[in-house]
Amino acid sequence: MTFRYDFAPTPFGDALAVFSDEGIVRFDLSESDDPSVPWLLEEVSTQLRGVPEPAPGAADELAHLLDDYFDGAPVRFDEHLRLDWRLVDGFALRALQTICTIEWGQTLSYGEVAVLAGHPGAARAVGTACRITPFSIIVPVHRVVRSDGSPGQYGAHPDRKRFLLDLEAGT
């Protein structure tokens, strides 16, 4: 299996996009201003048990989809990109695949996602799946909110979650 990487621009900075022969395997909005920092590529290499090679242009299709998305078009990334789910399994996989079905501008609570994913009462596990997703933005975990309707966190960036929810709400 070969892995390659490229970067795609977002309003939050360039994001690392890693591809396998099966599709996109990770899309990472780095915690750093520079997503090419060695620790991030080392982390990805450890997860994949393989070292991704630079591949300029590999993220071009994704970059176009992101441009449309951030321009306000209701893009469903999973309808345009093949997702390689190798970094997720079990209930987290079911939860993230369920989250992919949440429509643009809509939200569901962690508990509602748990029910739809077949495990009522697993709201905390849905939160964990959202936190560990290898597909920031591509799998719209930002559409999963607390039961009281408040946004909650988005990793260490609740401002990003609010930005994405406002974008989809047209505000």
C-alpha cells in the first residue's frame, strides 16, 4: 500500500490530506500554523504503518470541493471522494458513517447519533468518535451538538465549529 500527501487550503490554514490507494485516509486541520511539521507526519506514519510521500496536486479535487463548501455550497464530501476508513473501526466507524448522513445546515445531538448508529445511550462514545475522526470537515462532526442545542467543542477549537455551523446556516 502506498500513501501520499498534499495540502489543501481552508480558512483555518492549510490542512494535511493523506491518500492511500483506496482513497483519502486522513484530513487534518493541524493544531500548528504549519501542517508540514515533522511531528504531524510522524503521527500519520505511525497510524498508517507507512510513510506518506509528498504528492503535489493529490489534493486538487479536494481543494475544489473545499472552495465550493466554504463558498456556501452544500457539498457532501463522501459523495465525491472515496473515504478509506482504515483508521477507524467498531462503533466509532458506525457513528462517523451515520454523521455523514446529517444534511447541510442540520444538526443532531450526540444521543440522536447514538440511536441512529444502533447504540442508544452511547452519546459519549459518539463524542469520542467525533474527537478521533480522521476526516475533519469531510465527515461533518461539527453538525453534532449537545442535547441542549449548544455547539460544544471541536477539538480545541470551538470557534471553528461555530464558524462551520454559521456557514451552513447562511449567517
